[in-house]
Amino acid sequence: MADDSVLIQSNYTVMRNYQTLDVWKTSMQLVKEVYLLTKDYPKEELFALTSQTKRAATSIPANIAEGMGQQYKKDTVHFLHIA
């Protein structure tokens, strides 16, 4: 039985397919919604609140992806906790 969560496996590394995770899919939907909502922020907030909000949203799926590429469970958990 094939495991869709593993993309590449060798003697030393395992790369899991984070794109199949519901939590990653949900976080990507959140990113899209945040980008839509921040369009309505005041222009004077473009480089402050708007930027910070977008970076916070995009860090969630980025940390999930980073965590799933870690070799050790402890490191994976660390990145998922950050997300």
C-alpha cells in the first residue's frame, strides 16, 4: 500500500507531502482570505499592518511545509508548533 504522504525516501531523508494535509490546505485558504481582506486596509497601513498581517498568514503554511521536511519528529513538532 503506497503512502501518499511520503514524496521521497532514502536511507537518510524522508520528504513528506505536506500538500495533502488538511491543515495545510486550510492554512492556504486563510492566506487567500487574508490577502482579500487586507486590500481594504487603509493605504497608510500598507507597509505596517498590511505587511505584518500578510507575513503572519503566510508563515503558517510555510512552517507546516518546513516541519514536514524535517528528519526528526522533535524538529517537525517544533515547526508545527510555530505554525
